[in-house]
Amino acid sequence: MSDDVLFYSQEQLIPDPARAARLLLTDSITRIVIVRDNAELRGLIPEEARFLPEVVIGEDVTSCHAFLGLKNLCEISSLNNKSHAAELDLHYLFRGCEKLTRIPHFFTGNVTSMRGMFANCRSLETIPELNTEKVTDFRIMFEHCSSLVYLPALRAQPGAEVYGMFSGCHRLEKSRLAEANPREYLDFLLSSQRNPHSIKDRQNLDAIDRVFSRLYSNYEENSEPRQTESAPAEDLPVNSQSSAVPKTTDSKIKDLAENVSILRRKMDLHLQEKVESVDKRTSQIEQDIRRLEDKIDGLQDLMTKLLQQLSDRGQ
């Protein structure tokens, strides 16, 4: 029996892992309990398993990535977090679950790390509402979630790490966070673009641009100038005319779109500098190669002369 993972059929514990694996394929396993930190189901369940019953994160668990690398897993019936840990680490929990299409809702109020939690979940289109109030590490959380199109609101503490959070999410176009608080969402996205390394980051930036283009378009369609029967502006008191008018939502979106454009230009300059640096380095390497070729030619000439001298002496 595995000390890390327990398999139950109804309320009966199945101590033999091989038997538990066979029962899992016949849907006879009704509950799986993760007992120890960083226990993995990979290697305990058959590779062809597509469905898992209720999975429980045990009371003593402080770190869990139970589903890591289950490439053929399509669905989990339910996920129950019973951990008593004040700080639960769920990094890489679903990483590499390439066929997983749905994530069950589960308690995350005590989770502090979601790093790479959904990375390479290529079939996932959305996730349930998650409590992220204690999370301080969102790095590469959705990396290469190429089918992801919608996210619920995600709240982050000031200073939370979000580098690469949306890297490779080329279809991500809608988020309740973007609709409810565009500035916070932009900060999320811009933070995830720190230290751009490749053209993939430009593709991520295009995704950001689509988000705000769509938002602005929606606001333009839904906001029409309101007609009022109140007195004309010229008849209003001077104090009313001079009072500051708060920015409308569409003007805020315009500002955000401009920020995206600025970031795009910075990215273009960054990529241009990278290309120029590579070109310079390539030119330097070519010069080094030519110098080496000249040295080789000189050595060959010297070798030819030495062979000729040896030949002359032999005669």
C-alpha cells in the first residue's frame, strides 16, 4: 500500500495499488486521498485513465502537485482541500494535464503559491472562481494554456510575483477582472511581461491589446451621450461649470490602450536591440572564423614546407 496516496472504494480502503489501478478503470474507486507532501498520482494510476473520482488533499499536507504530468486526464469529479496548513503550496498542481478540460471548484483560501499551477493545460478554456487573497506567487501560472479564453477575477497582493503568468495564452480575450477593474488587470498583464526574452512575449502583448480593444469597443457601443432636461451649461452656476468632471470609463480605457501601445513600442525597441546585438555578435564570430581560417592556411603552408624539407633531407 502506498503511504502517500490512499484509494477507497465506497468506504473500503484498497491497500493494493495494482488492484486500485484496475478498479479505477472500472470507475469502482470513489475517493483518492493525498496523505503526504508532494505525492504524485503519476505512476500509481494507469496512463490510460481519463477520469478521476473525488480527490482529497489531506489534513497534514502543506505542498501538493498530485496531478503533475497526467497527460491523458480529462476530468476530475471533485477536489476537496482539507489541509490544515496556514500556507498551502499548490505549485504545479495540474501542470502538464494537456487534455484536462474542466477544473472543479475547490477551497484555496489558505493557498500561498500557484506557480505553474495550470501550466501546459493546453485544453483548458477557463477556470472556476479561486480565492487568491493569500497568494504571493503567480509565476507561469497559465503558461502555454493555449486554449484559455476566459478568466474569473483574480486578486493579487501588492508585490506578488506574476512573471510569465500569461505566457503563451494567445486566445485569452476576456476576464471579469478586466471588465471590473481594467487598471488592475493591466498591471497584472504588464507585470507578467517583465524582462521580455523572445517573440512569444510580443504575441502575449498582442493578446493584451486585443483585450483592451474589445473592452473599448464594447464601451463605445454601450455608452451613448445622455440627454437631460436640466438647464443648459451656460445657465448653470459658475461653480458647477468649473467643478472637475471625473473621467468616464471609455476615457480610462483609452488611457489603458495608450499604455499598451507604449509598451508595444518598447517591446519593438527591445527586440530591435536584441536583433542588432545578435547581428553584431554574428559579425564578430565571422571575423573570428576568418582569422582562424588564415591561421589554418598558415599552418598548412608551414606543414608543407616542413614536409618538403624532410623530403629534401631524405634524398
